[in-house]
Amino acid sequence: MAEALDPAVPTEVDELAQSVLGEACDRDLKLAAAESCTGGLLASLLTDIPGKSHAFERGFVTYTDEAKHEMLGVPMDILQSDGAVSERAARAMAEGAIANSHADIAVSITGYAEGAPGQPAGLVHFASARKGGPTVHKEMRYGDVGRAEVRLRALDTALRMIRDQLDGEAEADAA
């Protein structure tokens, strides 16, 4: 049986999503998401907010390497050498979401919601890209807190990265 997303989306995350969408609407900017370990939860959250969801242009749920390559153009050499859960893959996913959409800002999420040999539980890589701007990477290590909690924390991090791109405060770390 699938694990329920429990607890429900925290109020702070919901409020952050509303704020991000409101700011995107005010600036007439479109958003996109390229998701792996969150399986479309960010897209679902951003399309569930009445009156503002039109700022969300599209989402890509790319759980497999093949999907990342086919839908976002992530080079297979990155996926084979660095792995799908890596800085280079996250950056390529965000940039691929921009290239394959009409979005102005995109965020990517790729990680391990639970652990396995060579896969530390709670390791998640994010990237945010903006047309004509920097692509920013962030690595988070949430720990072995369970699938649902990793995914909820990832929503918060991704939304904060979008907000930073909207605010123009994002600083690119070394490519």
C-alpha cells in the first residue's frame, strides 16, 4: 500500500505557494517544475490555488533516467556518470524545463526520499533557472525522516528557490 502524504501540506508551505504564485501573477511570469522524487506534488500544489494557478505553465514528472533524458533533454552522460541525484542532473533538469516550456522560471527536484545502498535517505538536489539569468543549485540533506516528510520539505525548499528567482536575489554557485 502506498504511504499517505501525512501530515497534509503544512500551512506555511501552502502560504508560501500562494505568495509565489501571487508574485508571479503580478509580474506576468510563468512557472514550471521538473520533479522526480516529489512525483508531481509541487505541480499539484501550484495548480490547486484558485485565482493564481494560471501562473503555473507546466510540470514534468520525470521519475526515470529515460524520462529526464526524453522530456527535459538531460544528457545521458550526466545521468550515467553523476547519477540522477546530483547537482549536474538538477541543473540540467531545470534548464531543460525552461527550454521545453513557455516558463520564465523553473525549478527541479531530484533526490532519495528513502535510503538504499549508495542512496542516502533524504538527499535532495534542487536547481532553479530563469530565462536570461543564473541557474542556482542547492543540496539538502533532510535525513531519514520518511518519504512523506522528505517530499514536504522538498516542496518548501523548491518554493523558496522560486521566490528567490522572483526576487532576483538568487546567486549562482560555481558551475
